[in-house]
Amino acid sequence: MIPGAEIMSIEVIGDEFWQLSWDERHNAANKEGITLLFDKPKEYTSARIVNIVKKFLDVNKAGHSGTLDPKATGLMVVCTGKKTKSLNELLGCDKEYEGVLVLGERTKSYDTETEVFEKADISHITNEQIAEAVKELTGEISQVPPMFSAVKHKGKPLYKMARKGQVMEIAPRQVNVKVFEVSQLNGNEITFRVHCTKGTYIRSLVSDLGDKLGVGAHLKELRRTKIGDLDIKNALGAEDFINRNRK
């Protein structure tokens, strides 16, 4: 475990839950509540995962541990019933991610949601330069969230304004990038791993790395692997969850 990661007392459902009848699972989810780990598929919204739980376990109250972009995959925690009270604890936890970035190409969304609008020659960029830029983006840093994000301005999500071509001035935030590891440059791609505090935007981190190198960059792939001590290896796929709860 990485130093500083949280020790949590959150109980996640185990194999015994799936030995229960559907009615017993439904009652448990509604009365005392349960905590589920999901491996969110690409293009699914976080809200869609919550709605799947509500529909297939027939629960009224459910929530998740923090939005994961539709283009991203990986760990999501969904709580039902009384267990939704533990979501505040989860929201404050550190997160871990793995991903792939493309160097020398900029997009307005900082990922593949929007088209590349600028390309730059990266033939002069060395792995040593990348390592130095990564070092500058590790630790306590000031970061501006992307316009294509759920951050709100006067009650409206920024992404709705961004899709209309509007640009707002966004106040920077202080975040802590505890670990930022990168691979050797392979063509124009770099794989990476990040361990960071809540509120960190990986898309902004990638874009800032490209800016420091003077060539731009955008996020190609992102996968969340940990929330606190909760690990993706114990997560359930959405389709698996649906199939287990078909009446």
C-alpha cells in the first residue's frame, strides 16, 4: 500500500451476498444497505451505473463515490440504503489511476471527446525532459479543472457551456499528486500511473505536462484502479451484475 492511503472500515458485499435469493438481496439493499464495487465500462456514465443498481435490485436510494468520465473505465463504489452515509468518507479518499496520454496533440476537452485541433513536432523531446516535467507536476500543485467538466459555474456544469463554445475563467485548485510515474516515450504515447488526492483532474494533469514540454498533450485512455484501499480487482462488471440479478 502506498504511504498515506486510507484505512477504511467500509464493508463491501462478498460471495455470501450472491448466495441469497433475489428477494433477500433486495431487502438487504433497501433496509441496511450494501456497498458494491463496479468496474465501469467505457461510455457508461456514473449515473447509469447507479440506475442499474436501482433497477435490478429495485432500490429507492443509491449513490456513487465520485464521478468517473464516460470515456474512462474502472472502479466505482455504489452504496444503497443507509450505507449511502459512507459516501462522504469515500469522496474524500485518495484515488489511483492508470492511463495513456498522447504527446504533441491538443484537444479542447483534454481527452478524445473532442477532435485534435493542434499538432506539434515531438522529435526533439527526450525521456529526460519528460521526467523533469513529471517531477514538476508531482506533489502539491495548483491545477485548473478543464472546461469540459462537471465543475459548476453559477449552478451550471461547465461542460454544458463548453459544448456551446463558451469559455469561462476557472479558479485554480490545490491538489496533491503523490505519485506520477511514466513509461518511456513510445511513438507519441506514454503510459502512466497516478496516485492523487480528491479533486485532481487527470486530464488537466496530462494537458499541463504537454504544456510544460511545449508540445501539448491529451488523454487517450484512463482507468481508475483504487479508491482509498478499495481495489478494482474486487470489482464486478455491469453486465455481470445485471445477469446475477435477473429474476
